[in-house]
Amino acid sequence: MGTDAQHTPFDAAVAAVRRGADVRQEAAGLFDQLTPDERLGLLDGDWEFWDGFLAMLTGGYNTVPIPHGAVPRLGIPGTQFVDGPRGCVSGNGTAFPVSMARGATWDPELEERVGAVIGREVRAVGGNFFGGVCINLLRHPAWGRAQETYGDDPFHLGEMGAALVRGTQRYVMACAKHYALNSMENARFTVDVTIDEATLQDVYLPHFKRTVDEGVAAIMSAYNSVNGEWAGQNRHLLTEVLRDQWGWDGITVSDFIWGLRDAGASLEAGLDLEEPFRQQRAQALTAESVDGELVERSGVRMIAAMLRSYAAREDGPFGPELMADDDARALAREVAARAMVLLRNEPVDGAPVLPLDPAAVTSIAVIGRLATEVNQGDHGSSDVRPPSSTTPLEGITAAFPGARVVHVADDDPVAAAEAARQADVAVVVTGFTAEDEGEYVGSDTMNDPDLLALYPPRPDGVRATGDEVVMTAGEGFGGDRDSLRLRPEHEEVIRATAAANPRTVVSVVAAGPVLTEAWRHEVPAVLLQWYAGMEGGRALGDVLTGAAEPAGRLPFSVPTSEEHLPAFDRDATAITYDRWHGQRLLDRLGVEAAYPHGFGLSYTTFTIGDVTADGSAVTATVTNTGGRDGRHVVQVYGRTGTGGYPGERMLVGFRSVAVPAGGSVQVTVPVSLLALARWDDDRRERVLPEVADVALQVGAHATDPHAITLHLG
């Protein structure tokens, strides 16, 4: 058989799978044709370590797809890795709002559309593997990579992650990450997380199970240790849970460079692929030293994943013209507006401050240095390089063409107050940047002896890392937040601006909860803008004018005090996780949130009525009682009356629905009682509750006083 691009053994196997052949048999047939070296080559990256590592440090991360396990002789493409989740990291793709912002839309259909764009762009740059389905649970809002995930609820995480899998896997393989318990950033290479099996299975794994059920091609292990064993070589996670309990047959891949500590142990534990280069396995594994059955097990999985994807993926032209095209930009703008959460909108002179009428506003004071920054999130592995972007100031200026716009960049409360006093409206753009939060790699990491020991020997002529690239702690990488409040000078600017102008809007750029007790009651309008992507400036203008509605709802709760959060030490080497965090911890403590889970205001008002339910769905009528079209999110929370945690409230269903002004829409919300399942140690599985023991709360957020409660029994 020939080996040209159209008639390789791999092509023949793909065609056979399309005709109904067993994918594992086809994969095994290809594996049998490989030489011993080619078989080992399936288990790690294709680039030599020092070539790839130094190129990444000096030339930029993932600027082109990173290849693993390619065998050109047989046409086996390997996995051509492109990171995310903000968009397609390679090339110059569409920078969407960060995942947490997209989680605030509570709209899996919208996220699937985002995934489809990302999948097409990954194909356009030559990739076939998207490593950006991040679904780690936000245990504590200080976590530096909060922006890369969707929220703090397992059910919500699973549904949004599954939607991204569906969208991207129309075109490429998708990888869910970081498995598991990766919710600390600075200590991710050193921390050991202790957790009991019930908490692991009930709280920290259901969202990964949801992507498995969706057919995700790959799962990436985390850096941290779990119950004394590194996640990249943790047999319980990689084999006993993924394979034995869940019956999954995709591929497991390591996180990059420091994702495992023992090549042989990782393979035996069930890790299929070491990413991204020829590193530990290339040094330690030989055809003579490694168990051939283990190599075959992982190698066949690798080839099978490629065959499944290539047999099912959509064809079409995937040229550079797809990158950040007009349709993708329009979607990025739509998502950014839909994601913004209106937290406060008090009346001034008898009417809410927002939306603003461009025809009536003659002058605007825009306060804050973030108004002119391209502030799309951290500069780590999720960083996207869009061909253009808009700032908040540009978006505001475009949205109010007839207004005089004055910008005060300095953190100067006197100057801010003076500008605000002379304007019809003041807009304070405040919050965080990559300096404050995000993926962390600093000099401490780059010079850690334990991590340096994982590198292959340096070839002659290659200098030490510290000589090659100067890395300083936090340079370009924010790590875990050291405070959940804004900087003191920013809080002072907000208070001064609000005192000077009663029509003050505060727009907060952040990835997670921000404590606002020092100023929120002094400000009539507060908008959570997020890291809003390349079209975020225009989207902000859309929301401020009412051209688009802020339809976002919080994918977490915002406490009034850090005392109402789990313990968090960003430098910890050991920590124990329990099941209590977010809204459920607030419920357990008996304290109110500043803003509860699922909260968000609208430019109109809604009621929910005619609610009926069974064990699989809730049906309700949503009525728009205001004068503007709007979008509401119907949220269903469940609890059981008995069992191990009676009364514990969990999200079990949600649905975003558009409702015209004065109109009503009947909506069906699928309900998953699996969210209320509890781990049974004796049965070694999660057990569903008795339907008769379940009560459902249907409303606008977790503590909605107008929610309707139904008992299924």
C-alpha cells in the first residue's frame, strides 16, 4: 500500500472505521505494523526536549501545534496539540472571553458555538487536538487560574465543559483538564491534596465524568499530588476511576514538562502520553526495559483516538481566512455582552442608572488605567494572540459618538472626582490584570532542583535555563491572588468618583469573586465585566447603552468576608479538601452572600410560574414583566431530606431563555438527580437518591426568595 497523503494505512483504517469497522481492531492493526522505536514514540512528544523547551521559552508558547506520536511512514498524524481555553492559542485566532465569563452565560448552546469556532481555527493552523477544556472546580476564589474554568459547581462545570467538547470535536480531538484537584496555582508542582473518596467522587470528579460521557477524546492529568501520589502517575485516578469505574477508552496525557516524576510508574499507572517533548520516557523507556503489553495498551489507545476523530470530524476548507473572521468576531462580541453580570443598578432621579441613553448623555468621565489596557487575561498557556482587540475606552467612545469622553488614567481620587463632577456619567473601569492573577511560572519554579532533575542531560553547547532566559518570580504570570479585594487606591478612587457623581458605574475586570463590601453600597451601578476577549470593549459599549443586555449570572457566590471561605495557603505543600465551598459553605455557616450563586440583574424583570416537575425535567413558564426584551436563566437546585448530607443544596438543572417584552415562554429544564448522588463505600459507586426524597427549588438564583419548591415524592 502506498504512503502518500491520500493512500496511507492510516487513511485506509479511517475509511474502514467510517464503514463500521471496530476502531480498536483497526488501531491494533496499525500498531502491529510499527517498529519497536515507533511504538515507544507514540508515548511522548516528537520534538527533542531541549530544542522544544528553549524554543518555547524564547519564541513563545505553542505558536504552532506541538506534535506527539506521529508516524509519517504509515500516515499516522499523531496529536497536533493546540492549547486554550480562551481560543486557539496557535496562530492569530479569536480571543473569546475567558471560560469563567462564558460560564456566566449559563448557556451550553452558546458555548458549543464557541467550541465550533475554536475547533475550526485549530484545524486552520494545522492542529487536530485541542487541549483547552478546563473544568477544574473553583474551590477558593484566590485560585490564580480561576479564569480558565467555568465556576464552582460540579453540575454547571460538567454541562459547560461537555458543550465545549461537542463544539470542538466536530473538527478536532478535545482534551479535558486538569485531572484532578488542581485548584491551587503557586504550589501546583509541590502540593499534596488529601481527600476522602466520597468528597472526591461527589464534588471533584462528576464534571470530568460528564465530559467522559460526552465522548471527550483525552484527559490531561494535573501537576499536583493526590493522596500521596502525583496525578500524572496516580493509578487510582488514571485507571481505577477512569477505566474501571467509568469504562472510558480515550487517552490520558500529562501536563507539560513537569507532569510526571517517574516514566515507568506513569505508564504502569495508566498515563498514555507524556507531553510535550521527548523527555523522561525517552530517557528511561526502551524496548528491552519496558513491558510490551503496557506500550501496546497505550499505543493502541493513541491510534484509536486519532481514528475516531478523523472518521467523524467534519471536512471542509480550513485556511487562514478562518482565523478571527467576521463571524467569529461577532460571536466573541455576543458572548462578551451575554456574560456580563449586572450586580447592582439602583435608581437615580427615579430610574435605574443603566442602561444609558446615548442621545441624552453629553459627557462621560472614564476612570482607571484599565480602560485603555488590552486586558484579556493572563499570559500563560491560555493566552491567545488575536489580530486586533478593543479596549473599554474605545468601546465606550464608539457607543456614545455624541458625547465628550474624558479619561483619567492615574489612580488619583482627586482627579477622578473632578472629572466625574463635570460629566453626566462616570464609568470606573477597575479590577485585575495578569500581574494579579493567572498561570504562574517564576524563577522559583524554573530553578527548583526537583523539577530541574526531570530534564534530560543538556547537550553540549546548551546553556542552563537560568542563563538562557531570565525568569523572575511573577514576571508575566500572576499566580494565586493575595487579596480578594481591589487595591486600596482603586477602592479610594471608586468612593471619590461616586461621591462626586451620583450616576457612577463601576465595571470590574476579574476572573472570580471580588469582595466589594468597602464600596458597593456607595455605588448605584456595578457590572462584572470579566476578561472579556478581543471584542470586550465593544461589548461593554453595547451593555452600557442597552444595545445588548447583561444576561450573565454568577457561576459562583460572592461572600461578604474571607472568613466565609475555605482555608487557603497559596504556598502550602499539603492541604485537605472537604466538600464545603462556595454557596454550600455559606449555607452551612448560615451566613448570607453579598451576591448568591446564580445571581444577576437584568434591564427587565421576570417571573417564573406554572412549575411542574418529574424526576428528569422541570417545566415552567417564564414571563417578562418589563418593557424590554431580555434573557433569564431558570435555575433548579435540589436537596434530599435524608442521607449523608440532608438539606445540602446542589444545582441540578438550568436553562437560559430569551423572552420578549411582556411575553411568556414555556421552558423545559432537564434535571439531573445524579448531581445529588452520594458515594457508597461498600458498593464502590455513587448511588442516586430516592425520587420521593428529593425537593426541587426553581428560581432565579440559589437563595431566591421567590423560588418555587416542589417535592417529587
